[in-house]
Amino acid sequence: MFRPLQDTQISLTALQDEMNKMFDRVWHGGLSTRPFDGQQWAPAIDLYERDDCYIVQVEMSGVDAKDVELTHIGNTLTLRGERPCPFAEDESVRRISGERRFGTFCRSVELPGDIEAAKLSARCHCGMLEISIPKTVSSRPKAIKIAVEGD
């Protein structure tokens, strides 16, 4: 009897994560067609969490940081910008092959907890935009000492 997955543990959570990654690559990466949300392209975003802050990293190669608008409303962080085509104005250059995407973009990230917006900071280095968003004190985890009876 043929059982190809007999010795493989399948986690529905892992399968869902992989499917989400695949759809995200198509939706915002623009593999061979435009993303379904109507944008030409959109930068990849990763969201991390520390005890005291959230960290958002955005791939920004080919985008000048001064041309990116970063705003927030409540717990939603929004990035808008444009990656221009390097030869758009030069009619003497013809594109033979192309895998990179160009144009305007708008991405929003919903943060899972309350933030201290006044202390938000951003820096760009080597094509990676890193945004540090401090959590409010009430959003930070608190250690609770457990009393042991009978000692």
C-alpha cells in the first residue's frame, strides 16, 4: 500500500503558514503579473516583537528613503512611496528582460498592541527600512511571581 505521508507529521498550522506565505508572495510580490490589489508592486514586510517594542522591517531596494511617507493612525502603520524605473525617461534604452517591479506602493501593518507613537523611530540602511515602535507600558508583558506553598 502506497502512503507517501505516513512518516511525515503534518501540522495544519504549518500548512496554513506556507499557504499564507505563498499568497503574500503573489499578492505583493508580483511574480509574473500585477498583484491582485491593483498595485504594480509592494515591498516585503516583516513584523517582529520584543518585550518593549515592535520592529517592522521593509525591503526598500531601489527606493530613496526621503521619498517614503510613513504615517500611523491608532495601531495601523502605513508606508507609501515609489520605486521609479531607472530608464523610464530614456527612450534610447529598451527593456529586454525584467523581473523587478516599479511604481507606487502603499502597505499597511496592523500592530497587535498599544504603541507609544511619539517615540516611533525609523532608519534605512543598505536597502532595508527598520521601524522601531515602542509598546505602551500596559502592553508589555509582566512577570508574576508564583508563591509556593509548603516550603
